[in-house]
Amino acid sequence: MLFRILNTGLSSSKIAVIAGQTREMGVVKSKTIRIYNRSNGALLKQIKSDADGYYKAYLPYDLSYLIVGIDENKIFNATVQDNVRPK
């Protein structure tokens, strides 16, 4: 799972965009993405990447996140990106 955090340029709103593309063995694949608040484990957002594997979520800028990509076919383990922080 690839991801990036983009600054929206709206510093007063303190919203970050977490965006990326999901792949399976190098091939673009739609997946379920779950984004958790790293400090308390709360599920903040569940989204599905599109047919081209791209996803985007708008989240508070001042938190750390745990991002989990889920394989619905249960062939591969989940992909985890830990301690993701906007810069």
C-alpha cells in the first residue's frame, strides 16, 4: 500500500488529506482502507479505493494515524502503515 499526506493549504481548518494507491503483488487493486486514531485506537474512517486503487480521506491535521489496507479475499495479510502524521 502506498500513501501520501497532502497539505490542503487550508491551515485555519487544520484538515489533512491522506491519499494513496493500493496494490496487490504490484498490481493495482481496489481494497478497503481503515484509518484509526493512533492514540486511542478509534476507527475514524473506512473507505474503499476505486477501481484504479486510489483512495483519499480528509482527516484532522493534528493527529497520528494507523492506516490498514484489508484484503477482502483473505489471501494476504493486512498492510499497515503506523504513526502516519501530516507534515
